[in-house]
Amino acid sequence: MEPPLGGPDRWGTPMNVSEVGRSARERIYRRIGAAKSYVQENRPLPVDVLEGSHSYLVVFDSPGVGLEDVQVRYVDGGVRIRIDRFREFHDGFEMRFPGRGMALSGEATLPEDAVVDPDGATARLTDVGTLNVEIPKDGADADREANPGEIILD
């Protein structure tokens, strides 16, 4: 818990005017970062839906995640994802602006006339920070194994 402005610091030592100003700036900066993080966590991830001859490709922005951070589901004619990122510890550095959301989600609805085989769907993280979810059209070749770096949707 932070001390009131102008009050004693956490050790009971009264703060001088320059310390009060620095403390106020740090509080404001942290609150702005927390607000930015909140907005990011409550805004859906940007998404594109593409259609090919044999499948649909749903592309989500997903920077800074690993396969273990991602949950992908096919629900009610669309794709839902949830990403739980973690902040890495950086030795010798202190968090000043916690602006990145850690729990992100997104959703994409396929066209109403889409007939797909969700059991054959795969998801792949790319090196450029996107999550590509490929869902074969029903009747397409869906008997394939996941390649390294892919997950089969459940």
C-alpha cells in the first residue's frame, strides 16, 4: 500500500516536496499503465477470416505468446481464443509501466453458409506474432497430423 501524498514513506520517514512530486508521477504513470492494460484485456484481439478452396483461415494478432499460453475452441460456428501471457522477469529492472494486457481473448464467426470439419482444425503461432487457425471445409482432407509448432483443436 502506498503512503498518502506528503505523508511518511513506508518506513515512516516524512517525504520532502521533490519526493512527493516523484511519488505522484510514479502513481499516475502506473495507473495509466494499468488502465491501458485493462483496455487491452477487455478489447477483442484483431482478427481476419480468409476462405480458401479447402479451408478457412482465421488469423488473430497474438504477440508475445507461446503454444502453452493459447486456448483455441470451435464454438457455435466460430473460433474463440484465450491467451494468458506472462511477464518475464528482467534482472536489474523494475516495472514502471504495466501497459500490456496479460489475459487476452478474441472471437471470429465463420460465414453462415460455412460447412466445416472442426475436428480437423489446427492452430499455429507464427514468428511475426499471429495465431493462424485453419479449419478444413467438410469433405476436405481432414486426416492430417499436427506439424511441429501446431496444436489440434479439441
